[in-house]
Amino acid sequence: MNQIIPRFKRIGLYLMAMAIGILCFFPFYWIISLSFRPKSAIFKMPPNIISTSFTLDNYIQAFNENN
């Protein structure tokens, strides 16, 4: 019985750590995934969490405007 309580406590701590990690990582994932989407997909409602289209046009435009 004494082994069960610490095991549940450890599992709970791991789950909480994973949830906090996902919450901290998601904004970085979102910014990076938006940078590879076409402009029409960026402002689409409701937004897609997983992108279906991939383009480098935003990076090409950014580099061409600065030169």
C-alpha cells in the first residue's frame, strides 16, 4: 500500500510536468508553423493546428524586401 501512493504521486507529477511542457512549447510551435503557411491559411477561421500546406514564400518575401 505504501508503494502505491508514491507511484501515483510520481505519475501525477510527470503528467503535470508534461502538461506544463506542452503549454510552454505550443506558442513556439504555433509561430514556426504559421511562418511556413500561405497568407490565406494564416487568417483562416477556425485555425488549423496541423498545417496542410507548406510554403517558403514568406521567407523569400522577407529576404527580398530587406535587400
